[in-house]
Amino acid sequence: MKGYAWFLGLGLSVALSIGLMGHFPLGGMAQTGAMAEVTQAQEGSPNPLPEPPAVPETSPPPASVGNDEGQLSTEPAEFRLEALPVLPDVETGDLSLSDNLYQEPGQFQVGVLQDYETSRNAGVAIIESPTGELAYTVQVQQRANDRPLVDDELVQIAIDRLQRGEGFRLGSTRAVDTGVMIVNWTGTLGATPLSGRVFLRQAGSEVLMLVVSATGEEAEKLDAVVALVSNTLQPDSGV
């Protein structure tokens, strides 16, 4: 719980889940402002609107991962993509993969780093470090057909998913292989700077996206996370 609270305080979950769901982090503030305008307009009315219920200041605890939405497993999905030498020269330091895989049936599976915790926020599975300063999640982009995408098309998918996040800026891009890209990005949430990577890999009519985000000195581990986790990212047949 301590790591999750710190995680929310840094805004990583907001940047990952709200940004990926296509909403600005300030959307809640805009809604509050609209409610205030309605209340002002009703002043002096014979039938004023009732006061809205108080909203608790503390964030809700992370939802546990249920078997109907996602689950931890040590059994890999039946369909496996070929392993690639993703960032082979990057030192992984004290990071290592655990024996666990996180699976969303019919969507994807991804490896879980040692000592990292898995939770859900706004319907998005988030895998975070013990300190909450580094986290990653996975998104699956469905395509109408399995036409191979060129590099710029893959980069555009990453932009479309992240550009509504506060302060989003596209960084450098790297082609790893045909249909495989790494995109660097930065963003902010309030005064907190965020750094991140998006690893994209096309698998037929789907594009798998591993989105990694970090604050402070943990940004130095972004490439190491991509190097370790990227080859565990697989489509899940749901069988």
C-alpha cells in the first residue's frame, strides 16, 4: 500500500491510465468548475439544487487483480512471438524477471519484474516498483487487417495513445526490427516531470504496446525495463 500511495502521489497511475484512456488529468477539475457554475446560477431560485455529496480526499486503494479481468500465472500463452535482441547492450543492474506472468485472457501476457506489484486503476493493469517511482502497463491496439505497418505508423499509434497526457512530448524513436519500434517520451503532472518509453510490436492485426513511465533517478532504468520485459510481451489466445 505504501508503494501504491507514493505511486498515486507522483501521478504515474494518472499518466498511464488516464492518459492511455484518452482523458486529460485536469478533466475532474473542469467538471468541478462546471458544477460550481450551475450552483451559482441556481442562487435565489425557490427550489435550489441539493448540495453534492462530499468527495473523500484520499485515493481509493488499488483494486485486486481478479481472474475475470487478469491474473498472475507461471504458464506462458500458447502463441509465442520470436524473441528479439531488444537493447542488448543495456545493463539491467538489479532488475530481474520473476517467475510470474500477468495475463489478460484474449489480450496479452507480460512478465512481472521481481518484487513489482500488480494492481488495476481505471480498468488498466499497472505493474509498479516497490517505491512506486517506476511502472509499466500494456495496451493492445486492434487493427482492421494484418497489413504490415511502417515505422511512422507505429510511432503514430504511440502518439495517439499518449498525446492527451499533460505535457506530452515525443522524443527519439528507434526501429528494432520490422514491425517493432521503441519510442521515447516525456510528460508532466503538475510540477512532476515524467519520462517514459513505449515498446510497440505488431502481431498480425494487433499492435502490442508496453508503456513504461518513471520519475526522478528511476528514469535511468527505463531502457533496462524495456530490455527485460519486451520479450515477455505476447498476444494471449484466451484459451
